[in-house]
Amino acid sequence: MKNQISIKEISKKLKDIFPQVADKYEIISLKSNYSEVKLLSNNKNLRPGNTISGPSMFELADLSFYIAIMASTDLGDKSVTTNVSINFMKKPLLSNLLAISQIKKIGKRLVVGDVQILSEDKKQTYAQALFTYSIPRN
Amino acid sequence: MKNQISIKEISKKLKDIFPQVADKYEIISLKSNYSEVKLLSNNKNLRPGNTISGPSMFELADLSFYIAIMASTDLGDKSVTTNVSINFMKKPLLSNLLAISQIKKIGKRLVVGDVQILSEDKKQTYAQALFTYSIPRN
Amino acid sequence: MKNQISIKEISKKLKDIFPQVADKYEIISLKSNYSEVKLLSNNKNLRPGNTISGPSMFELADLSFYIAIMASTDLGDKSVTTNVSINFMKKPLLSNLLAISQIKKIGKRLVVGDVQILSEDKKQTYAQALFTYSIPRN
Amino acid sequence: MKNQISIKEISKKLKDIFPQVADKYEIISLKSNYSEVKLLSNNKNLRPGNTISGPSMFELADLSFYIAIMASTDLGDKSVTTNVSINFMKKPLLSNLLAISQIKKIGKRLVVGDVQILSEDKKQTYAQALFTYSIPRN
């Protein structure tokens, strides 16, 4: 992990990079190759039946994985999503959601890992995803 | 294809079901097992470097596949996304995007197919996805 | 978990169902929604550079997930793979490999979960996959 | 496409690289970013109910995509599979299968595209996959 990077620093960076979305999310935990990010759900995330939409869960998963990369390598900011595979298991009712990202490999070009989308108490799994990001090579 | 369903009817349905998102999209073409849907991009879809975000492309692909299902089976409205695999190939600059969905199989429980995300003139491919939706069984 | 099903029983079943492949694999551990299966690698699994081929890892992952399903539901034998997404992270040299399968959801129609492909000592991850199986409905 | 490379040349190369598998497959068509490869099915590819196994279809798809890369870039031989997402739609009975690979992007590091697994007469789709290969960078 890059030495002193903290939740506070990355939260500030995100506000600069993604002003449209940053205040919908809160970083809960940050370690090397690992992040927990919370989606502060609101009506805009809903689908019929008051369930949270697939694209909202996708955005949460994607942001959480990006944050884990930023915390783990200096080139993280410039990394881009190249592949995502996501299984939706259960539709969450309107509630905050938690994404837990685990990086399994940081290679020269690719970062690979997985994301779980859980209820805030971590008792229910709503979705599970594999992510690949491409990182720039100097 | 269900007999008389038209772009107009489905557009109206979408407004009822997804009032938050329906006016960002326009159905361009609709056939049995096939749809073309346009994302009317705006600043909210952007990422740094003025590129359209992955989650915006995911939402476009998901909606376009859902529309193709609605046009192809009576149970389409109640179908839900179960799996998506998406490859992002190139970052689009701010511009309208086109999603072309092709359903390959409508089974008793699952609908399977693919989506291409293209530039409006269809000359550039930005992303490619496989979708599986689950449909309710009576 | 189905009550008394044991490694011995399932190993015997596999021999009946897949006589071509069963003796290349060994069930190491079996719990509800969980299996560990070992690939006894040999020259037939190789690619240039003496690495184990992607299709060999795919077969190991698929079989291991199937075994976890057989141990977890009575309808397991008749389940079929509907979707797999797999990330290959590192090429294993000729050696036995371990697949650890975890089922996250057993629904009425679909079983969803993930598989890790590891070195026998579990220190190295070679591949990671998401699986969806379809189970017959009575 | 690399200038003079022919089906004959690539078939010979495959025999050198994959002596275990090359005679199970036949290259039917080869163009820039495109291949058609036939699996000459036999009993070893079977599962209960006399259907062709998922891993056999995976191997066919993977080989067909690799052949399309070999025909399209000089670095193709050394490319390796990094991600595959595959949807199985229907179980084929014992019969030859055709894989049609289309490369959508050859980047500096990644090759991305899709594969269809069809019946020999192209009338039935059995599976559909997205592939990403990594190519070495000089």
C-alpha cells in the first residue's frame, strides 16, 4: 500500500475527480488491496417495487474497486475498467449498501479482483462481481 | 414478437416504470429479439477527460436489453437482470451512444443475448456485453 | 446440506456420471455450499512453456462447483452450467491445482457462486471465476 | 492481417504448439480479425445424455479466438487468455461444432472480441462468449 494514503485523502481526491457522484458514497475501510465503500441510497437508485437498480449496484462496485486500486498503487488514479462480470442474486429494497473489494493481482498492466455487494450489516449478499482494470505503464 | 407492440407503446411504458431515466433514452428501432436504443448524453454521464462513464454505458446496455425483451415476450416487464459481462474497449468522448441488443435465446426461465455499445454512426465500438435476464414463470 | 452425503458417495457418483474425467480429480473437502477439489495434473493439461492450460482450469472449476451443488441440493445431479466468467491471473507450471467453490445462493432455478483456482498449498491464486448453474424445477 | 499467413501455416503451427489437441480441430475460414474453427467431436467430449461438455466448448472457443489472433498480429503466438465470459444456451448432442471468432479490438496490450459456438450448419447457437487476451509488448 502506498504509505500514508488515508480515507480522508482519497475521499478528497474523489470529490475532485467525480464531483457528480462522490457525495453519494462513503469510504468505510481501506487497506492494501481492500476497500469497503457504502452507497447512501436514495430515491434516484430505485426501480419498480422500490428495489435498488442494477446500474446503481454496478456503479457502487466499480467505484469501490477503483478506490481499492487508488489505495494500492500510485498509478491507480489513471486506471480504467476493462472488464466486469456481475451476478445479481437478490434485489435490495431501498437501503444503504456496502461494497467490499478485494484485489487479487496487481500486474504490470492489469489489476484483477472481486467485489461483493452486501447489506449494511453484511448478512445478505445482493451481488458479486469480478473486475479487471487496466493501469497505464510508464 | 408480441403482435402490435410499438416503439410508442414501450416508450410510454418505460416512462411509467422508470420515470427517473426514461427521458435520457430514445428507442430507435424495435424488432423481435432486437432493439436499438440511444443514450442522449449529458454532463452527468461524464468522467475526467470528458469521457462517458462505465456505469452510464452499463445502464444504457441494461435498458436496451430490457426493451428488447419487452418487445419479444409478454412476461418481459417483470424480467430482472441476473448476469452481465461487459468489456469496455474505448472511452467515448461526450456524445450520444447507441446500444444494439440481440436476444439469442428466450427460454422458459432465462433470456440470453448480447449488446454492442456503438457511436451514433455505428462506426466505433465502445463496449460489448453478454446479458442474462430471468423471467417469471407462471 | 443433504444429510448423509459424503465425499465417498459423491466420488462414486462422479465415476458413474463422468467416467472419462473422474480419476483426474480428488474431492478434498465437502460442506454445505462448499467444496475443495484437486486436479491431479499430467502432461495432457499442458500448454507451451509447461503451463497448465486454461481449458484444464475451466474444467476443474466447473467440476468443483458441480460437486458443491451435488452436496447441497437433491436436484444437483441434473443441474447444468449456464454462465461462467473467469479471470486467469497467472499461468501455473505443471503441478496439482486446488479449486475452492463457494455457493452464494441456491434459488428455485439458479445456483450462483464463485470458484478460486489455487496452488495446492493455497498460497498462489491462478484464476477466479463466477458460476451460474440452472437446476431443474419439479 | 499479417500478409501471407494461411490456414495451412497456422494449422502446422498449432500442431507444433498443441500436439495434444490440434488434430481434434480444423480451421475452416481465416480472415483478418476472424476465424471459423470446427471441433471434430468424439466420445471424449461427452457428458451424460450424450451432450457435449461445457469444457469442450470452452476449449473450442478459446482455440478459435487464439487462431483469430495469430492470423491478425505478429505477437499472436505469445498471447494468453486473461478473461472469458461464456453463456451456455443449449446442450449440443454429439456432433461437430463450429466456433466463429470476431476480434473487435487489437490494442497495445489487449485483444478483445467474441465467439459464437454453433451447429455445423450455423442454424443453432449453443454458446456465446466474450474473450480478452493479453499480448506481450516489446
